[in-house]
Amino acid sequence: MNIKNITHSITKTEQSLSALPLRLIAGIVFAAHGAQKLFAWFGGYGLEGTGQWMESIGLAPGYLMALMAGSAEFFGGLFLIAGFLTRPTSFVLAITMIVAIFTVHIDNGLFMSNNGYEFGLSLIAITLALFIQGGGKYSIDEKIYQTLNKAA
């Protein structure tokens, strides 16, 4: 399989608008949470503070874990907003949420009011939907796919 076929497979997307609100809203949420971890924006603790907290719950080395989670969320959120590499980005974000649920939220039950996993579960549902259908109309993925089809 060559690079063109791989790119074709990754960027192929359903031609509907259903992915657009999922991408935009999830992208904003992920980018904001990543910015909290990376840059201490929006009331976050930045890499140092988030790293110390991650270390305290057994995710070591904490600084590296904060950098990885923050980068996945921040850059993944931006990629979702743009609809760029939607499928691989969604996969990475779904894995990030699975880790968050099982390391932080699972013991607190379902509800967010008890720091439960309902929010993370909702984000997994969104990212899995995007993984299945792709970026949809008005995504960079669609433009790449259309360009590849014209060149073929």
C-alpha cells in the first residue's frame, strides 16, 4: 500500500453535514482542556501543576503524561475543528478519554456532579462517530480526498 492509498483511506469521508457540529463542539472542548494542561489557560494548572497531579495519581512521569495528554487534546481539538486527519485524531482522542475515565473518573460513578465519567463517555461517543464517518463536508479531509480523486 503506497502513501496515496493510505491518504485516500484516511481522508475518505461521508458527504454529510452531520460531522460538522460534532467536530466543532468537540474540537473546542478538547482544545480548551488541552490549553489548561499545556498553558495554564482557562483556570488550568499548566504542565507543572498538571504533571504533579498526574504523578500523584500514579501516571508517571507526570510532566510527560501532562505533555502528552495536553498535546493530544489541544492539537487534536484544533485538528477536529479544521477537519484535518479526523479519523486518526479521533482515535487518539478516544484513547485519551479512555485513560482519563479509568484513571480518574471510574470510581466516582457515572454522574459528573460526583466527578464521574459521563462527560468522558460522551466525548468517546463523539470521537467514535467521527472515526467512523470522517470529517464530513467542509473539512480539510474532504478537500484532500477530492483532490486525490481528481488526480487519479
